[in-house]
Amino acid sequence: MGPRAKAVCSLFILLQVLAEPAENSDFYLPGDYLLGGLFTLHANVKGTVHLSFLQVPQCKKYEMKVLGYNLMQAMRFAVEEINNRSDLLPGVLLGYEIVDVCYISNNVQPVLYFLAREDYSLPIQEDYSHYVPRVLAVIGPDNSESTTTVAHFLSLFLLPQITYSAISDDLRDKQHFPALLRTVAGADHQIEAMVQLLLHFNWNWIIVLVSSDDYGRYNSQLLKDRLATRDICIAFQETLPMPQPDQVVTEWERQRLEAIVGKLQQSSARVVVLFSPDLILHNFFREVLRQNFTGAVWIASESWAIDPVLHNLTELRQTGTFLGVTTQSVPIPGFSEFRIRRTPVRLPEPNRTSLEATCNQECDTCQDTTASFNSILTLSGERVVYNVYSAVYAVAHALHSLLGCTQACSKEVVYPWQLLKEIWKVNFTLLGHSVFFDKQGDVLMPMEVIQWQWDLSQNPFQSIASYYPKLRQLKAIHNISWHTANNTIPVSMCSKDCHPGQRKKPVGIHSCCFECIDCLPGTFLNRTADEFDCQPCPSYEWSHRNDTSCFKRRLAFLEWHEPSTIFVVMLTILGFLSTLAIMVIFWRHLHTPVVRSAGGPMCFLMLVPLLLAYAMVPMYIGQPTFFSCLWRQTFFTLCFTICISCITVRSFQIVCIFKMARRLPRAYGYWVRCHGPYVFVASFMVLKVVIVAGNVLAMTANPTARPDPDDPNIMVLSCNYRRALLFNTSLDLLLSVAGFSFAYMGKELPTNYNEAKFITLCMTFYFTSSVSLCTFIFGYFGPKCYMVLFYPERNTQVYFSSMIQGYTMGKD
């Protein structure tokens, strides 16, 4: 037989209580309690295969499976070690029996055989609590599909079953599998270790290859579900064809493998996650070598991560870096020597029937093949071996408790459900590791990420990281030698990561494929919230292109040191002084005709609000506050309205004196007696107070900031009365139009009373500009002051009377 295994069968490890001891052999050891093992051992023998106590028709044998034989030897080693101890099971010997389940095709017959009694019958009973089957406990099988089939039978009898490498999380369901336990962490932890490994190296663009059995389908779906919440995408997934039992490649299989490897060549993804039993991968990797596919990172599931036969295909080192997830390495002292130890051949006793005969007891080929792989098996750290080793010890410790072993064990009948109860309770230390089953029936041994090495002086499966199921954390990733130029970490990304401040624009259906778009000014990118959209900055903040955060805008307002402020203050001082001077002049000449014609005492009703308005100008300088905005919105606009209403009523009064007094004397008399001008001004002042009060109640007087249209970095801080401005100015505009109309109607009045051009000038300035209040001072009071100061001869009653007589005579 060649050194490479082509096995398709696995082996079952069993515990059995025997009535009669059998002859010693590589597959059978008599004892008070027997263990059985399930492994793949042989190949290329056509016809019927006879296994211990069982004839399995049409189970063809192929080349020996090295790992299967290695696990069988671990079982034998544990049994002999326990039998040689005087403290664990004193006075009781364990035996073992090996049954081949041929991977998945031979599961039911061994189960029925071990559940049967000595006469090979399996009675139907209402209560099996006192039923004694042929076996006391079962250890195995090695894969989830076979384990599930076996567990359905054994759970009916509560017969303990411990599997050492079946990782499907469905097996945690104790309502369906109450008698099943495991000395290996579940698939959930294997997937989590893989995902954390991908995240550590920023591999977010991967390929998934799976076998067509339940193992491939289940684990690939579990990976998809886990990646749905992570930033990792699957470029594509392919199913590997199932090989023929004799490993002969059919035409369909060849074409399928060519297509899969060709797709690998064309993809930009360089990380391949592979969920498959080892026996399916031989033909696949031969096709990989044939097409010279290189530069990949292969991530192996636990089913083939430490397979020595695949590792023996040394040409694989050219295809890239091999990483895998497997159980922790626990060296077992003395096992390497035991594995290749030859046992004397002894044939079965003649009185055993053909169904009870064992085959290949000598198994010379098994030992020869194992010896050729002994070095790699030793250097690999005996990983899964410890799972078998601890499973045997778990049963032994349960028997120790159940049989009350102190000085000696009581050899009484043990029912399966009694042993199961004790197995759940075991808690012991084995080679420095605690062995106990959690509430889901698992022994949470740490796992390792390994890298394949082909240097004969090194461990072929070198540990590069450790995964701790209890913490769900991958730690200490180190000492990886990449099969790349300059030992650089391979890159497997659909799109390179964007620079800070760039959003991702998806390309295609995968979130890992995208274009990088700059975030525009006024927006920023918060990757923790959303990588695909730039968020707008708040109104009081701003950002530059490609910013990852916003900054507060600089507040702008009229400051004292600015040139424009100085200019306004100078005009304000000039206006204030001018208004004050006019008040003094009018006060001193209050009873003169010019002052009386200008309105007399009503002039002060205009001048005082103007003076106060000038005094309010400092409220417009400096940072706006609630108080300053309130004064601007109320006091200043009220002063302004009083001034305009006085101008309007003055224009109306002049028209009334010269035109309406003659035509409507009674109305004019009523206007004079009721102090019409003051009632008019007071009415509009009350109306303006109502408007201002409504504005104050309807909207806040707090200052607000708005972006500067010329410089977005600046926020202009101003009072929030833009909406109230319409109501405030609408009344002022109405008064201005009325005043303009009355002034125009009086354009033909005597020169001393004809103020149409002055009021028209004032109103025109008001329409075009509301910035300066000096128009009301100089436009209306300026000519009066000029006449008082420079033409005193005209400021007499005689002069004004002559002007009125001339106007009256001209009309007549």
C-alpha cells in the first residue's frame, strides 16, 4: 500500500460489557468493560469486509486513513494506561472493540448490534431502565452526520455517547440528543475563530468552497450568517464534487474541478475558506497544482486542518499559505512509542462464530503506514488524539464514581442511564487540563490556528494563534511566514479602504465593493454611524472637504473696532448732536412763526424719539444678546413709528388749514377742538405697541446665527426678528405713503407752509434707505433751522401773514 490515504470510512469507539472475554488483538481486547473504536484503516480490497462481531456487506476498503488509525491507537493507549493504574478502576479491566462505519454508509448496523443483547436480539419493551445492552457507552463517530444518526438510536436508551470531533451545533439540543456529549468545541467557535482571523488581517473579500454533504452545507451557512453582521463579503461559493469510492476521477468531476479552479484564477479574492472532509480534497488540490494556481491563503476547517496525507503533498507549498483551525495541541507522554509498537498476532478462538470473528488482527500494513507518518504525527502535537484520550478517561472517571471505587470497585450491573448521569458530573484534571462538560454537553478545550510548514525540522502544523471558547476571543497571532514576496501579508479586498472623510459608493451587490467619494464642504463622515453617506454639519458648524468632523463656525457681528462700526458711531454722534442742537434752537424759538409753522410742541414729539433712537445705536454694536435684541425689536421701532406718524399728521394738518378749513369748517373745528394731531399719533403708537407685543410673544428675541453666503466658515449672529420686520415696517410704510401724498397735495401752499418738497425728500430717502435717521432731521427740520438762524427777518408774524394773504388773493 502507498503512503497516502484514500480512505472513505471512519471508526466508532465503543464501550461494551462482555460476558465472555475474547482473544487479544489490535482490534479486540477482553475486559470487564469494553471500549470500541471507529476509524478508517484499509483500502483496495473488493468484497465483504468482516469487522469485529459484525459482517458489513459491500463495504469496500481503501488505503488506510492515517488519522483514523492514529485515533484508534489513542483509544487503545488510554485503555491500557487506565488498566495499568491502581487508583482509578482497581480490580476492573476495560476492553475495547473497533467497528468501521465506512464514513457515513455503515451507521445503523453497528448501533443495532451494540444495543442488542448477547443473543443479537433487541426486544421491544415499555421500560428500558433495567435493560442491559451489549455496550455500556459509545465514543464517536467522528463526523456530525454519522453522529446524528447514531445519537437518534442511543438517546432512546439513554446510552452515553461521546464524540471527539463532530462539531455541528445541532448536537447541542439535549431534547433530541440527551445522551450525547462532546470533547470538542462546537462549530460556532470554529466559525468565530475564522471570522476573527479574517478581521485581524483585513481580509474582507473571500471565496468559500464546500463539500456537497451536510458538513459543507451547515458550516458554510453558519459562516454566511456570521458574516452578515461583519464587513466581510463572499465573492462566490462553489460546491466541490464528491469523488468516486475508488478515487477515480470521472469526466464530469474533472470538468467541474477545472471550472472551479478556473474561477479561482479569475477572481480578485485571494483568501479561500474550505469546508470539506479530507477525502474530497485530494482530487481538487491536484487540479490546483495542474493549473498552477498560486498566491492564495487557504483557511482549512477542522476536518482537514491537520491531515498528514494532504500535507504530504509537498507541492502544495507553491499554491500559497495554508492556515487552519483545530483543537489545541496536548502532548501525551509515551503515545508516540505506543503508536508504532507491534503486538503479537493471535487468532480468534475456534468457538467464535463467523459473525463474531475479527478481521485483520495483525494489521501489518496499518503499522507500516503509521510508522512512515510517525514523525509528522508526533510533531503535529497529537491534537484530536487528546479528545479521544479524554473521552475514554471521562467514562473511566464516571465508572469510578458509579462503582464506588476506593480500595476496589464493586462489579455490579451498570445500566446506561446510570453511567450517563455520572458522566455529566465528572470534573477532573488530565495532563494539566480540566475536563468537565458544560450545560450543553461540551468540553470547551481551547482551539488553535495553525500554519502548514514543510521544513522537516519544524512542526508541520505550527501554532500561530489561540482561540478561547469561554472568552470567544482570538489571541496572540504571531510567527506567520507568508508565501509571498518579502513575506508581506496577502491582500484580499474587493476595494481598498477609503481615506478619512471619503464615503463609500457601492458598486454591484457586495458591500465590500465600492468607490470612494469625497465628502463635500459642510458635510462629514462618521464611519461608526454610516460609511456610505456623508452627514451634514449642524447649522452652527462647518467642515472642509474630506473632514471627519465639523468645527464651530466663527461668529461674526458688528464689533467696536471695525471701520464700519467707527463710521456708524461717528454718524450717530453727529446725528445725536444735531438733533440735540435742533431741540435747543426750537426750544429757544418755540413761539416764533417758523417753529409754530413746523408744528410747535409736536416738533419735540418727533425730536425726542429721534434723540432716543440715536442713543439706541450702541445696542446694535457688539455680540447680540436677548436684552439688546428685545430693545431693538421694541423700543427702536416704536421711536421710529412716532417720528413718521408726526410727519404724516403734520402734512395732513397743513392741507386741512389751507384747503379743508374753508370747505369743511365744522370738520376742521372738530379736529382742532379734539387735538386731532395728538390723537392721531397716539392711536398709531398704540397700534404699533400691539404689533410689537404680538411679535415679542410670537417669536423669541434670542439672537440667531446664519451662515455667511460669502464665507461658510462664518456665522453671522443677529437678532431673530426678520419675520416680525414685515409687520413692523408695513405700518411705517403706510404712514410714509400717507405723508408723501398729503405733502404732494400741499405743494401749492405758501412758501413758508409749503413743505411738500422737504417731506417728499424725507419719504424718498425712507423708501430707498432705512439706514439713516438723519433724513428726518435735516429733511424736515433743517430748512426751519436755517430760516431761524440765518433769516430772522422772515421769522415774524407780519411776514407769515403777508405770505398767507398773497396765497389767498392769488386763489381768489
